[in-house]
Amino acid sequence: MTLRTAISDMLHLLAMSRAVRIGAGVFLLSIAALVAVELLDPMAVCNGLLELQRIAQEHQMLAYAILLCWSFLLFLTVMPLGTLTILMAGFLLGPAAGGVQFVALVLSSAILYKLGSESDPAAVNRRFAAYPVLAKVRDKSVRGGKWVSAGLRLVPVVPSAVASLMASFLGITWRDFMIGTLAAGWVRPVAFAFVGFGGQFAPVCGIGSI
């Protein structure tokens, strides 16, 4: 049994999920839209950043509300934009933005876990039967659920939606899932918010430090 095989099996299993396929499609469309905007108007992204900065400074509560709603919707998909979002939010709002995104992460993760856990157990078992290595990983994950859940939250390349779906597919209990999420889910948002906050002292859009 190898970790590489287990990860490959889990990714293949997740790829069979309709929600994951829809999220991947939305992500690709978003990238295409950003590329098109950049080609049509190279300053569009920069101007958008400066406008967001103005709104955040004049209406902080509105900015926090936008961050909460956007992060909540983002974490319901597999679009890998959470890190970029919190870097931007940290730049605009400071380290407190990490706490706001953590709240969004917990709420969305709870929904995805519940949706995943409502799958037909027999159907899930049949899917795992096709992946012997992954089935063994699943058995071990059930026994150390809180540690697996926490570990998934600390891996930078694992989107929140994937971590939640993996936890439900692996049979981690609701209690262990929430303990792991609450214990480690705040680390990445807060850390990246601090990094983004440091960007306030760097030149932006050619106008100097903000």
C-alpha cells in the first residue's frame, strides 16, 4: 500500500461526484474570463484592486460581509481560489479577515459533510471495493478521524470542499470531523491573511506602498 496509490484512488473517486465536476467547470470558466479581461484591458485587474481597496477602507463591515459570503460559496466548490481570496482580503482588511474566512469554511464544510454522508452506504462501499488500497486507508481513517480531518485542513493543495467530501467518504464521524476542522481549519486562513496584510507595505499597481 502506498500513499500515492491511495491519493490517486481518492481523486478518481471524487471525480465521479457531480458536485466536483460542476465546480471544476466553474473554475475553468472563471480562469477563461480572467484571461479575456486581461487581454482586453491590461489595467482592468489593477483598477479592480484599487476599487476594492477604496470600498474596504470606507465600508469595512460591507467588505467583511462580502468576504464571508464569497468565501462560503467558494468553499462549496473545488475552485482553488481560497488562498488567493484570503491573500487579497488580508491586504484589504488585515489579519482579522482570516477569522471571517474561517467562519465561512466551517459553515460550508458542515454542509458538504452532511451532503456526502447522506450517500447510499451500499453504493459507497461498492465504489471503495474497486480500490483495495483506499479501502484500507478508509478503515484507518475511521479510527483516527480527528487527526485525518485536521491533517486535510493543513495541506495547502487540498481545497476545503475536497477535504469535507473526503472526510465523509472515508467514514469519519461528524464529531471527529468537526474537532479536526475547528482545531486546524483556522491555520491557513489566518496565516495567509497575515501574509496578505504584509502586502500593504509593497508597491501596488505602480503607485507605491498603500
